[in-house]
Amino acid sequence: MNCPDRIIRLKTVLARTGLSRSTMYRKIIEGTFPRRVPISAHGTGWYESAVNRWIANPAAYREDRVE
């Protein structure tokens, strides 16, 4: 069975990674942390699998940018 990827919110991401909010957003801009996913008009989250990949190897993580 193929389960859909869960979306986790900011507090959960910060708790799991141990990063401060400002450090996390700086890393997103640098492309060294997963990007946010829009989930509503004013809400965002992160794919749990992407956050888990970052946790497993933060130094090697690079966001796959499609531009």
C-alpha cells in the first residue's frame, strides 16, 4: 500500500530538527532545508519525508529546485 506523505506544521518541524525559526528559514533560502508546502490560504507545512531526509543527513541535504 502506498501511503500519502504527511504534511507537518512549523512547531513539529522545529521540535524535530532542533533549529530556531530564523535558522530554518535561512536554510530554506539557501536550499539546504526542505521548502514549505501551501496547505491553505494562510497556512503552510512541510512534507514529513523531506524533513526526515534532512534529519538523517543535514550536511548533505540539497533541495531539488525545479525552476
